[in-house]
Amino acid sequence: MNAFGLAPLLLVFPFIGVLFNGLVGRRFVVANRATGEKWSGWFASIMSLSAFLVAVLLFFSLQSNGFHAETVRLFDWISIPSQDVLVPWALQVDTLSVTMMLVVTGVGSLIHIYAIGYMHGDPNFSRFFAYFSLFIFFMLILVSGNNYLVMFVGWEGVGLCSYLLISFWWDRTDENGEPMNANAGRKAFVTNRVGDFGVVLAMILLFWTFGTLTYNEVFVGAIEMFEAGEMVHFGLFSAPIGVVLTAVTVLFLLGVAGKSAQLPLYIWLPDAMAGPTPVSALIHAATMVTAGIYLIVRSNVLYELAREAGPVIFGIMSSPDLVAYVGAATALIAGFIAFTQFDIKKVLAYSTVSQLGFMVAAAGTGAYVAAMFHLVTHAFFKALLFMSAGSVIHGMEHGHHHVHEHSDHHDEDDDGFDPQDMRFMGGIRKRMPITFIVFTVGALALAGFAPFAGFWSKDEILAHGEANFIGVYIALLIAALGTAFYVGRQLKMVFFAKPRHAAAEHAQESPPLMTGPLIVLAILTAIGGLLNLPFLTKSLADINENHSTGVWLGLESWLEHSVLAFEYTEEGIIHLPHTPIVLSLEVALTSTLLAVLALTAAFLVYRRRPESATDRDPLQRTPIWWFAVLPLNTFVMDWLRPLFNRLSKWLAFKLDWAFWHDFVHENIIRDMFVSFADFLSNIIDKEGVDGTVLGIGHITRRFAGVLRTIQTGYVRNYALSIFLGAVLLVIYFLIVAFR
């Protein structure tokens, strides 16, 4: 079966959804809300499902094609014949891009269906689905383009959609009257532009070096130049190809830090929870934030060549090492920050930042398959958790409305009620049993309990770190311990103990339109580990000697056809860090034991408290948990901001006053100006201009003095002059006559 010609439909179907909801969807909703919402929501969902069907057909086409990549050329986008520049708009269908297509459209379709129920009654229902479909459209451009420039169109497009959807409820304000959702959208947009600047610079460097931005042409050119030890010339300057590739990959890391919320640009993602929960599930958990991981994995050849170039960065590390350390640090720090959150979605937001750190660290250590494996399983369980959290919020809001409809007065503890604040929850498992079960499945997968999907993918990352990068391994192991703790804390505060607010006592289970997708995602979360079980993959590989016969052997053998670093490792050109083929029992037991201990500790710490929404968090009563004593606002506002301000003032003084004013102004600009002015005044003006003018006057006076001596007024002197003149004329004519 060959369905490669259908690849353009991946983009066509979501774009039709955009046009429908953008142009006519609102008319349907205004005419008849019940029917209009069905038309608007289900049309967008069907378009997303249609794109998923195309991705499935491409999956089977690749298997029947022996996993060989295909390029579907649509048209020549940028063509400058005089400069030999040609950038086509083409789609690359290979195992890596199809994996991302399946995740984007598959999980995206489930979230579309969920959103029909979640957004019911919203006055801008059709606009929401227009933005949703537009996001799917741009995300598919990002993962399907065959060159960096097409990828960047999708990269910018999903950033735009993120801004539109975060600030979807733009008119909502906080207690101070500030437009918090609009501010959150702007914050995300501006922060991501910082990262995008790095990607633009990296593409400029790539085009300057290789004269193309097509993936395969860049990779082949990089291999050839690296083997030849060529220099890259920038006018009067030159640099080894290894240094250039290091610069490119570090600039890519800046883009990854923005899009995938890594240190130091992670700050936008928690605020992005201001958007509707389906947005958090699709864009800020399952798909868009994984674009940075896709960029690193797609550029695996460049990163491995940068690793081969050696410790170029400050002479102590290569760019992949830097990627690994940034990912590990992000996983660790974000996991600790999640301890201090009370907003049910913000706990998951920092958890997402932490889990993205796991993926980035895996890619930095060369475990590209492990990074993609965790990307896929994380899409399952984190989308499940966000949507389950949305179900809880939905139930709390209904419970709150129920209390007010059946009561003549507000509850005594109703002041400051927030349906997303876990301190107002408790005991919800009895009121929302389906949501409780699916949330627990997702939570156990996130915490790393077998047999759920998160256990297999997380432990594969840990095993690779333990075998190659012990520092990264230790940091990620501690982060995994923290993950299990905040998961246990969240489970206990939300679903167990006694309700701490009347809204929790009257919470209602969500409708089937919302719980249905949750059940599907829970099943995927439970069995997702089968995608790349180490021992199953190895057994099938032993049975099937030829990996290209079209038999599914797990993600390892599936992705090796797109991760070209594997091929070049076999050829001895690069040396990919060793990847464990089978499950590391030691790592698995260690991580599982730590997860059990952390989860148990969380339930013990929160076994009795908080008893009410106004109680202090138990961790704040325990000095040993020093990082929990500082809520995020305290940490940022009282610690980081003053430190940043002092550093900024010091830099401002040193750079602006001491350097710019004292050194540049006084020593360079002033002294140069004074020297130049002295030159103009003394040399040019006095010696040149004045000397010329005065010299002409002096010569004129001397000549006039000579002439004045012969003007005596006596006739005999004038007669003598005439006589001498006549003699001179006679002599002149005689000379001419006898020549």
C-alpha cells in the first residue's frame, strides 16, 4: 500500500476546519446553540480524525515500503536562480515525522472531542475550535516539513496559536483588575520570541555553511565537511566546522528552551494555564511543547558531530553535554517547584516542565529513541492528567453552582473560592469515580509505576544516563523521586480525605463527552509501554533478522531509520553513546523503590492536613522540607527578584557608568575628540589654513616692496629701464634668428 500521495491531506483537513469555524461556525451557533455547537465542534473533530487516518495510512505505507523515507514535493517556495537558491515546500514522510503526526492528530482528536463538552456554552465556541484546528494545521507543518525553513513556519505558527488560546478569555482579570489571561498570552509570546531568535540565527549559519536548509542535504554536507576537516569562512574570519556546528546546536538549544520551557525560559508555561484546560492538554502538555525535542532529535547528526568536535564550550563541554545538563537541571528544579503549588493545573504545568527536562536530557545524552518514547507516553498520560484536572474543575464549578442555587447564603469559607485550588477539594473520588480512576492511572504513569507507560520510558532514560552520564542520572533520579511525591500530594489533596468546601461535597461527574476521551487515554497510558518494551523489542529483533521487512519491532527499530546518527555510528563516523538494549533491572528497582517511598511519604505527610482550605500546607510546617517553605511567589519575588535587581544594578553601574561613561566616554570618545580637535585646530587650521593665508600676504608684501624700490619718480631711471628692455629684446631676437 502506498499512501504517500495523500500526505498533503494532513494539512488540508485541519485547514478546512479552520475555514468552517472561522467563516460560518459562529452563524450556526448563534442560530441554534445546541445544534450549532455540535456542528462546530464535531466538524473540527472530524477534520482532525481525518488527518489522523491519513497519518495511519502513512504509517502502514512506510512499513510496506521498508521504512524508506519519502519526500512529497508540493511547490517551489523560494527560488532565486541567479544565486542558486531553491527552497521547496515539501513534506518529509519518515518514521520520525509519522510518529509525531500520529501523536498530534491522535491525541489532538481526543482533546477536540473532550473540548466539545468542556467549552459547552462558551460565547466564543466556534472561535475556539477555529484556533484549535489552526494549531493542528501549524503543528503538522512543523513536523512534516523536509527543511528547516518549512519547519520554522510551523514553529512560528504554533507560537501564534498558543498566544491566541492562552489569552482566549482575554477579558478575565485578577483581584487587582489586571488582565491576567491577556498578560499570560503576551508573556508566552514574548518569551518564545527570545528562543525563536536563536533558531533564526542557527538557520542563517546553516545556510551560509551548506547553501541549503533541507535536512538530508545539511546532514550529508556536515558529515563530508567534518570528515575533511574543512574550515568555514566568514569574510576575513574562519572557523572549523566543529565550532560552527557547536554554535548552531547551542542556538537550537535556545529555541528549545523557549518552545519546550527549559531553563531559563520556562517561566511562560505555568502562566499559560490561564487558557482553557483543553488548550493546556493539547498545546502545553502533549504537542507544541515537544517541538523542541523534535528539533533536537531531527538534528541528531549535527549534535553528534558537535559531540565529536569535543569540549568547545569553555573548553569543558560539548553542546550535547550542555543540552543534557540544562534538561537535568530543569527536571530537578521544576519538580521541586511543583511541591509548592496549590492550583491543580499549575502542579501539572511544572510537572510538564520537569518531564520535558527528562526528554531534553535524554536527547542530550544521545538517547534519541528514549526521548521520543517518553515524548509519546508523556503525551498520553499528561493529556490524560490535564483533561482529568479539567473534569475536576468542571465538577467543582457545578458543585459551587449547586450550593448557591440551593442556599440562601454563601458558605462561611466561600471567600476566595477557586475551583482550581486543591485546598478547596478533598474526597472527590466518591463524587467523580470515573475521573478518579483515570486520574489515578495517569498519576501512576507520571510517578513511574509499572506497568504503566511512564515507567518504561522514564526508566529507559535513567538507564541510559546511568550507563553514560552519571551526573545527569543522579539529577534525574532525584527529580523522579520528587515527581512521585508531588503526584501523591496531589492525589491526596484532591481525591482523598474529607471535602474542604461545600463545592467538593456536591461535585458532579463530567458528561460522557468528556469522560469518553479520558477512558481512551487511560487505556493508552496503561498499555503505551508496549511501544518500546526493551525485552520485547530485542526478542522480535532476534527472530526477525531483517529489520526492514515491515514488521513492527518497537520504537527503537522504527526510529533508527530516521535517526541517522545510528547509521553513521555503524560506519564509524561518529560515536553515539552506548544505549542499553534490555531493561536495566538495577535502575528499574531503584526508581520504583524511590517512587513507592515518595508516594507513601506524601500520603503520610498529608494524612490529616490540610483540614480546611485556610490551613497551612503540611510541608510548610516541616522545616526539613526547606524548598517547600518557600512558595513560588516568595521564592521568585523575595529571593530571585532582589538578586536579579542587585545583579542588574551592578551590571548597570559597571556597564553603563564605569565602562560606558568612565572608560568609553572619558577615555575613548572624549580623548579621541580632543585629539582630533587639536589636530584640526593646530595642524589644519593654524598651520594649514592660517599659514597659507598669511604666507600669500607675506609674499605679496615682499614683492610689492621690491617693485616699490624701482618706482623712484626720476626720468633718467625710467629711460634706463626702457634701454635695458630694448637690449634684452634685441638679444632675444638674435638668438631666435641664429638657432
